[in-house]
Amino acid sequence: MIKKKYFAFIIMLAFVYVVNAQGGSVPQPAGPPPPPGLAIDGGLLFLVVSGIVYGIKKVKN
């Protein structure tokens, strides 16, 4: 009777180890990609130049 309990205990431990080993080897899913960066190449320069031109026009008038 005691040998059956030990055998059942060993089988249960082996099952737990196998289940944990299978669950631990699954890679985590990749997260969402980062948002794209904002392009401020020509638009910002155009805004600054137009503001300077508008300011010079207002000062001359």
C-alpha cells in the first residue's frame, strides 16, 4: 500500500515537471510595434521662414 502511494507521488511529480517544462518553453508574443516618428523636415522650416517674412512685412507697414 505504501509503495503505491510513493509510486503515485512520483508519477504526480513527474507530471508536474513535464507540464512546467512545456509551459516554460513557449516564447512570449511580441508586443505592438512602436509608433512611427513624426517627420518635421520641411514643414517646420517653411513655417519658421513664413513667420519671419510675415513679421518683416508687418514691421515695414
